[in-house]
Amino acid sequence: MTAEPTHRMLSSRSEFHEALRAAFDRVATAGCREIWLCDTDFADWPLGEIAVVDSLTRWAMAHRKLVVLAQHYDDIVRRHPRWVNFRRQWSHVVECRALEEVEPGAMPSMFLAPGVVTVRLFDPEHYRASVSTEAADAVRAKEALDVVLQRSNEAFPATTLGL
């Protein structure tokens, strides 16, 4: 029996999407205290897929936290209505933040579940990415996210109050 690799490079859109689906499923099964998602707009993520939302629902508990960092949330509303509904239902677990002014290429694209899995997209044009269970990769990813988080503001409220 061979051990699962701890770090694997990805080179296609389908591999990247499959790695994200597997990461969501993995955290639902293994559990972890927090998940970090970061992308410019999440337009090309499988966030709205039934399996992804089901995995997030299995993972979500009152003591857990999902932090979502984006430049804007316009594409999420249009492309991922199931995820938007999940966000409404689990607003006490989900924190959405935006970094509106960002230099091109400065916004990392990644899924981080510390201690479980890291999926990072390095080249969105050619879908060069990696999936890793190594602690060192998680530490580097968290450091990159902290830089973005420090300059971000709360965004994308779960509900919009109207008159």
C-alpha cells in the first residue's frame, strides 16, 4: 500500500476544481476549527455545487469559523446562489471580508484548512496549482492570508435590511 502524497502539483482547471471539492469533503469528514477561502471573485470556483455546499453544511458548527476574503462578491451572488443561501443560514460561522484596492496579482487564490489541507492556485491563466497536507505549506499560506486580512474590511452581509 502506498501512502498518499503530502504535496501534489496540479496543471489543469479540472484538477484544481477536483482538489477544491476534495478539500471541502475532507474538512467535512476530518473537521477543523477554521477554513480560509481567498480569491479575487471566486468566479471560477465550484462554490455553488451541491456537493460543496453539502460538505460545508456537514462541517459547520457553532464553534467553527469560515473566513472568506475577496476583492468583490458580485460574481458569487450571480454564480453561486446555493453558497449565498448557505452563507445566510450559517452567518454566525461565516465571516466575509473584502480587499477592494489590490494590486494585480497581489490577491492569493487559495483554500486553507490549517492542519488538514491547503489548495493554492499560483497561475490562474494556466491553472498551475498545488494541494498539500504539509504543515509548512499551511504556515506559508496563512502568512499570505494575514497580509490580505490586515487590509480588508467586513463585506457581503448575510442579509440586507430594506425599508
